[in-house]
Amino acid sequence: MAFRLQSYFELEAEITNPLDLTTVSAPLAVARQLILAQGTGAGQADMIWSDQFTIAASGTQAVDLAGSLTGPFGTTLTFARIKMVVVFAATGNTNNVNIVQPASNGAPLFLAAGDGIAVKPAGGFIWFDPSAAGVVVTAGTGDLLNLVNSAGGTPVTCDVAIVGASA
């Protein structure tokens, strides 16, 4: 089975200021190509998992990165390292989707247990680490990533993709 990931990030913006005799412009261009080849070392990955979740009001969807996910060919996935996390919240959401490293058994994506980031409706979160280390996943003690509906009242929907390595 072969693996290949190629993603492209591009940001183009411009601010202008019309003056009496001229218009001053400040363009900005940032572009990065994110590439991972087949393997488990630096610049490599060999596993991908994706899903769409609808999380009940005030609910939590725990993503167990070591042994409870099913890959695209029906096999069980056990990530040893994660290299990319992508989460997009649905436009119709009322609440945020919080991506949280649980205090107990959390995969160390963020700086400390309990840390996370809020993804607002129609927003997104992309994290990428092409290093050989990535984020180490340890079955049973450091393998959970929680997606949390930030409030009551309504469910939230989000699309999730996780890329990593088996060793």
C-alpha cells in the first residue's frame, strides 16, 4: 500500500491607502506546500483517518488514536506518531468545536494536559509536523484527542482528518 500527501496553503492579501496623488499598497503573499511521502521518518507518513462527527449539545467525541479507529480499507489503525490534524467546523454550527488534549490519557498535541483550541462555526484548524518525531502516541496513556461541543442547546458537526505514522 502506498501513501502520499500533498497539501497547499496560500494566503494572499493586500491593503491599500489612497492618498492625494498616489495609492500606497502593502501586498502580502505566504505560500507553503505540505508534503509527506511513504514511510515513518522525517517528511513521511503511512496512515490516514478521516470522519465527520455530529456531537450532541455539551457532548464530547473522544478520538482514540491507538487501536479503535478503522482505516479506509477496513483495518484497525494504531498511530505511533501523528503528523497532521485537520478539523473544520460546519458553517451551520451555533457552538464551537473545541479540540482538547484530555487531562487523562491525552495525546500531547498541545503544550499541557487540558489545553485546546476553539474552532468557531465555519472555522478550521490545521496542524502539521513533518519531523520524524511528530507527536508520539502512547496506547493507554497518551492516545486520546477530544472534540468537544462548547455549549448546550444544539449539536455541532465537524470534519476531521488525522495523518500519521505506524512507527
